[in-house]
Amino acid sequence: MTSRAPSGSTPFRRSSGGAGCPGRLTRVLSQQQVPGAVAEVLQDFFCATSTALDEISPVVTRAGTALEEFVLGGGKRLRPLFVHAGWQCAVSAADRPATAPAPPVSEPLVVRVGAAIELIQACALIHDDILDRSDTRRGNPTVHRRFEAEHDESAWAGDSAHHGSSVAILVGDLALAWADDLVHGHVPVPDAPVPAVLPPAAGALWSRMRTEVLGGQLLDITNEVSADESVDAAYRVMEYKTAAYTVARPLEIGAALGDSSPELSAALRRIGTGLGLAFQLRDDLLGAVGDPEQTGKPSGDDLTAGKRTVLVALALAGSDPATADTLRGLLGRNLSAAELATARGILTESGALAEVERQIDDHLTAALAEISGLDVSATARDDLAALAHRIAHRQA
Amino acid sequence: MTSRAPSGSTPFRRSSGGAGCPGRLTRVLSQQQVPGAVAEVLQDFFCATSTALDEISPVVTRAGTALEEFVLGGGKRLRPLFVHAGWQCAVSAADRPATAPAPPVSEPLVVRVGAAIELIQACALIHDDILDRSDTRRGNPTVHRRFEAEHDESAWAGDSAHHGSSVAILVGDLALAWADDLVHGHVPVPDAPVPAVLPPAAGALWSRMRTEVLGGQLLDITNEVSADESVDAAYRVMEYKTAAYTVARPLEIGAALGDSSPELSAALRRIGTGLGLAFQLRDDLLGAVGDPEQTGKPSGDDLTAGKRTVLVALALAGSDPATADTLRGLLGRNLSAAELATARGILTESGALAEVERQIDDHLTAALAEISGLDVSATARDDLAALAHRIAHRQA
């Protein structure tokens, strides 16, 4: 673990264990340590909630276990990493007046807010999987399929698919409610620091982020059924469903937790929006031409699912009418290897693949330039730049 | 409006307009005024959230409007009334030490927390209606049917029923997220008082209540498919899905907002649990033998829906095997007038109807006795007793 106390702050580690001076600990979690700290907070939280579930019924305990396994079983913890990166920028910022109080919110709350976004993400994925009728997630059955299987195996009455979806709706709801409980410290966790109160600026962003991801998802499913295949529509979904929710808002929330100046918050929002778009554009590419060995998803998953991505919108817009029709006919159904090759050929020949790569590059370049100009600690800049490269160039 | 300042408190009205002394207003909302104050808070909140929705897309604004119409279009505001009643008990309690600080939380927060439970309730109903495949709610199409119809009318692609459910899942999620935003004041409402922070005891109960209603609902759907028709199973669902969520927890939350003593909180919890059970038992009766003119629901709704209520469980347990089989065969499907009469005959002859009436009476009597012994203001006692009579004897 590296020692890198941003000037003017008194952050402290969540788990004691180092030789810190009580009341004035100076260590900060390194970027590499954030995912582990987030998992630890989540584990403690699930343990603390189990009392309420056990009291009701073993049926409810089982649902809680399904949620716990889902949340702890995977995920890159990208959103918590961006919360932490935003906070690190704010507490090390040069425009922090010398007379400014120490950052009002300490690192444990930063980690806790990051962990809470993982619960939002669990709700989003569990409910999305119902909407998309997905069978697997991270190599396991989706939550609704898991409870559909329980229904089948138990030879229960009624429609097992409907039962599976019903349970998954409620499990997602539990995750969404618990995200707020975690942020606000409503479930006392033994040995955890006394929860700090979320500053109003962070609370307002927390609200916006949740509204935006749900709104973006609503827009996405409506665009899909209304067959809006315009590039504009795909961009709009990307902006709210992914860019704001995955990068921009987490960065901004972190900055607000670090009592950031309005100028720094605005810069981080610009950086976050660009990187969020790069993240989703890379996702579009991986979903169409990614290596299943690396992504863990079937080859051409987005094409067979018929997702209206920017990549597909650009390919449709960049093809002659007959070719566009061919592509349309290959979306939203199972494809043979030959059909998949045809679809990918159109993505290439229309120039869409190259265009998306170019856009990713542009977003990354612009973000890196703005990051390098931030007047924050070198560590804060380096960490944010590392995250930028990582999400723009990821293979999975 | 009556003037009834509980001793030791400085509550104040949400909307100024009276001749109050700023900083030391002494008026309290009467019980009759609570639903109106709750509706006003909700209206202001929906107005304040519209900016975020409009920015994303008119599609999302439409979903927000559907939620607003759902929340403002009906409901008896029972839960806010119990929050307010619990708070009124706490702030007027005789066991409040003379040296106790003024109640830390003022009436506007009490109303706001009550209004937020109405948003939880919106999520619970919207999602329950998907689970129960219900077509109407409060005389209008359910939210999933509303968006299914939009899909049909627009001649969109894909399965309109799946689309309707998908939108309703997201609209319910929005309500659940917004409940927390409202409680914590994350969405700034113009002209509203600066949000007070929820005291930890109230936050812990807020968390419990949400977990319990979701857990109770999970247990309910699992009992249904696993055909657990025991009286015990039906009671357990009732305890968590209704009694705690509708009465006991709101009363306790109100008490916590009024800085209640542990003794008073415990008494209110006992009172609330009994009244909550009476509420649901009355619901069982209305759902089986209620007057459709008064309930606004089809005659024998719970029977055709196949709900495993305590009433049905008692009737099955109190009938000979052949009669019980006849009743089982009449549950969960559309019934002719003659079949409905047969089912109701079994409910009567098994003694179940009379037993449920007796239990309601017992719960009400015990609650009223404990209420009359509470050492709180006469107004607080009278208001709570009036609510007790109301929910035990309601016709709708």
C-alpha cells in the first residue's frame, strides 16, 4: 500500500491495520485497493441485513442470498473506482483554499457510496435481464431464470417463467432500496465507522444518477419497439443509460464528497461524459465483434439480441438501402456462423466499425488532455488517466 | 384548523399562511389535514423532478406523468396518517423529560416521510399488479396495461404485453428511488423548508419497513405457487406484507421522528401490529364478500385471483375434505354467480367468516385498550383511536 495523503485532507483507511495515528490517519486506499474495500463493505452490509430477512422466512433469506451472490460474484467495480477517483481529485485540488476545512467526508463514505452504486447496478442488471429475456449473466443463470428453475425443480403450481420474473422484480427492488440504506447508513454494520451524512450536493447527484439510468433504460426499450434506428436516438440512450450513470455521475459524486469547487466538478463532468461515451462505444464493438473467450458472452451477442447501438445505427445509415435491409434482417434472432460473418462484413464495409474506433479515440484523447490539465495531485491525475485507458481499450 | 401545540415541541405548519411567529410556530396539522398536506408535498416533488425527466426525453416525461397520476389519483393516505399519529403521540408524551430538547424533527419532515411511503406504496402496487397480472387498479388500467395499450395503439414492434410490463418495472423502480430522494431531500423543492436529517432510529425503521414489505411479498408469491394453504403461512405474510408495513412501522417511524421513549415506541408497535392485522383481515373479508359498489373492485376479487388469505386458510381448515376440495376448485379462476355463491357459502358454513370478524374485534378491542392507557395528549389518543375504528370497520 502506498502512502499518499493529498494535501489539506485527513482521509483515513476503512480497515485499520496500518500504523496510523488515531484521529489523523493519513493513508488513502490505492486504486488497486478500492475493489477489495468495496467488496468488504458489501459483505458486511449483506451480513447486517440478514437478521431482517431471517426473521421473515427462509424463503426471503434465499432471495437475499441470490442477491448477495450476484453482487459479490462479479463486476469490475468501475463505478466505485470513478467515485474514488473524483474524490481524490477534489481533496488534492490546488484550488482548494488553504483555509478550507478538511474534506467533510472521509474515505469510508466514499467507499460506501461506491458500494451502494453496485447495488443500484445489481437492480439495473436484474431488471434489465427480465426486460431483455436474458438467460445468462456472468456465466451464471440470470436471477429470473434461477427462480424459474427453482419453481420447475419443486414442481410448484402455475407458470414457472412468470414466477421467476416475479421473484427477480422483488430481488431487484430489494437491491434498489438497500442502495439507499447503505448510502445513508440505515442498517447498522458492526465495527463500521459511524455513517457520515451525505452532503447536499452529493445527494442531488445521487438522485439524478438513479433517475437518469432508469430514464435512459425507458428510452432504450421505447426506441427499440418504436424502431427508431437513428444515430441520434442511440446516442441519447448512451448518454443517459451509460455515460452519465457509469462514469460522469460517479466522478461528480466523488468530487462532491470531496467538497470540490464548481470548476473542478464541471471539468470532471466533461471528462466523465466523454469517457462514458467511449466506454459504451467499446461495449458496442465488443458486443458485435468481441472475442467470446474474453468477453464471456456469446459471439455477436448484441446483434442476436437486436440492440439498437450507435454501431448498428451508423452501419444502417452508412449502407445502401438493400444492404441496410440485409443487416436489419440479421438483427434480433439467432444467427448461423455465415450470417454472423455477413452482418460483421456490413459493419466493416459501411465504415461503422472504423468510425466507432475513431470516436473512441477522440473521446479518449480529449479526456486525457483535460485530465493532464487538472490542477490536482499527480496521483489523482495518474489514477484517472489509467481508468480512462482501461475503459476505452478493454477487451471484456 | 385547530391549535394544539403539544407541550415541549415547536412543530410548525408546512405552508405558512396562518399568523405564526417565525421560529416558534405552534400549530399542528389536524388529522383531517394530513392527506391534503401529503398530496401537496407529492405535487411539489413531482414538479421538481420533471426537469430531470424532460432533459432525457418526452418518453421519460410520459412515464413520470403516469406515476404522478397514479400517486395523486387515489389512495387513502393511511400510512402518512399513522406516521403523523405516531409523531403526535411522541411529542405530547408525558414521559418526555421536562429537560428534553424540542422534538428534533418538525412536522414538515413528518409529512414528507409520510408522502415518501406513498411512493413506496406506488412501487409496491405497480409491481404487484405485474405479479398478479391485474388489469385495473382504482378503476383505471394498471400501469403495465396502460403501456401495453400505448404499444398496441402505436402499432410498435414486438410483444406489447412484455413491453407494458417492462415499462411498469421501470416506473415502479423510479417510485422506489424517489421515495428515498423525498425522505432525504435530494431533490430541491422550491419554497420547501430545508430538509432535516432523518434521525438514525427513524432511518433504521425506514429500512426495516422497505425490506419487510418486499420480503412479505416474496413470501406471499412463494406460498402461492408452493400451495402452502396453512393458516400459519397466511398469517406470516399478513404480518410482514401488511401489518408491519401499513400500520406498525409507520406508527413507529412517526414516534422516532418525535424522539419517542423506548416504552412508548414498544407500545405503539404492539398497537400497530394488532391494527395492521385487523386491517388485513378486513381486507380479506372485503375481497371475498365486499360490495363492489363500495370497494370499486369486482365481487369476490380475491377468490377469482386465488389469493391465499387467512380467511380462505381458515375455511379450508374448518371444512371436511370434500368441501375443502370444492372450495379449492373455486379459487383462482373466473366464477359464475352460482359458483361465487357456493364459495361464499363455504366461507360462512366453515365458520371462517365469523372467526375473522371475531379476530378483527379482538385486535381492535386490545388496541383501543392500550391506546386509552397511553400517557399522551387527549388529541393524540383520540386521533389514533379514530384511525383504529376506521381501518377495522372500513367498507372499502
